Amino acid sequence: MTFINKKVCVLILAHKPLDESCYLFDKLSFANFYIHVDAKSDFHSIYESCKKFNNVFFLSNRVDVKWGGFSMVQATLNLINFALQHDLENEYFHLISGDDVVLSDDLHWTSDKIYMDFRAAEENRYRMRFNNIFADTIYQRSKLNKVLIQIIKFFDRFNITDKKYYIGSQWFSIKRKQLCILIDSITQEDIDFFVKKLCPDEHFFQYLIEKNGLIGNLSEDNRRFLFFDKKYQNGSSPIFLSLEQLLEAKKKGFWFARKVDQKVMNKFYSLEHFF
């Protein structure tokens, strides 16, 4: 199938070296790669390892990303806006992290589907209902904030509401038309609402989907393979995947897999005909 003048672009939020992704940049020469490097990271070393590729572009508007803070959303918005403006032929947008592996070279689709994790926020509804003074600060993971969260959860439990809130992974794939709808709909009021919320990166784009009446466009999955284990960080973060798990995910038709350390990533990309 031919997609005339319609380009794939991969948006990467990175904070570590991308040496193992260089093979990918070369192999997927038809795609544009846009990279946001955390302001805390060594930009020069990451840039030097990738600068020879003419399909790799780095953002100058970098953000100091704090875990679970609005800074993650802001970095994502900066990345999206740059990619939208940089090449008007960018059509298929895929947001991933520097810990992701690309499993397929067929990253196009013909429908209006949006590949995004989207669920009702039940246990985590409190995040969207109440501001948190420690949000997007170095104290967000402090013991004091853990106490504050329990207080907020108490108020959420007994202060009944019929309003629905949604949650999901921040990594998604979307076409240009729908992405522009989401981005163009963002108001200062939206920003003010989310800026002091906990883990807004798991709610912000789901909120925009609902706001713009695009729930019906959502696919049943986001084409990303990940695996949670209670033994790893109490199940709050996906485990690092093995080569065998990557090969199985590829066989099942996933587009991406996360999280993957550099050694396993190297082994996967070194396989002959891995696409």
C-alpha cells in the first residue's frame, strides 16, 4: 500500500543516551524522529551520537522533567508542536520514550483510529479532583506528600461526584488531523487545571479525547507491549523486557515495546531482518 507524501514521525522523550537507537534511525530512513532531551541530561553527548542522521531533529525548547509532574506534559506538548510545524507532511505521530523499542517498520494505518490507553480513573480519580502543593516539585515522592495523598484520597472517597475522569499510559499513536484537534483545543484554563495535579501525563491527553468527543475513535489497544510485575517497584512501573519477550511481542503485531535496557535493545536491533 502506498502512502503518497504521508510521513511517519516518531516523537521521543529521552533522558539517557540513544546510541542503540542509531541503527533504528538508519533503518527507518523514511521516518522523521523528533527528540526532546530532558534539560537535566547531557544534551551534547546524545546529540553527537545522532547528528549524522538527516531524519533526526532535536528540540531546543527543553524542559526539566520531574517524575509525575506537569513538566512531562509540557515537554510532550513542545515535542508535538515542533513536529507539527517542522514538516507539514508528517501524518502518523507516535509518542515513545527513550526506553522503547520499535518492533515494526509498518507504522501506517488507514482508519481514523487513535491508539491510546484510555480507562475510567477509579482508584486514581483523586488526582484530577484535587490540587497537590507538591506536584511537579522534588517533594512529590516525599514521605510528607504520601501523607497528603492519603488525606486527599479520604476527601475523594467521601465527597461524592458523578463526574467521570479518565486515565491511561501517556504513550500513544495518532494521525495529524486528530492530533491538531486535540492541540488546538487546549486553553489556558486546561493548563491551569492540570499544572498542580499529580501524574497529569496519565490524564491530560485522555481528558482532551473526551473534551473533543473522540472517544469513539479509540482503538482497543495502543499497540504497545509492556508488562507489570508486583515484585518490581510494587507494580507501579513496567519491568524491563527480555529479548524473548520482544520477539514474542513483535510476533503478536505490537508496534512498540517498553521498557528495554540498552543491552537488550542492542541485541534486538542487531538481529538480521528484525523488521
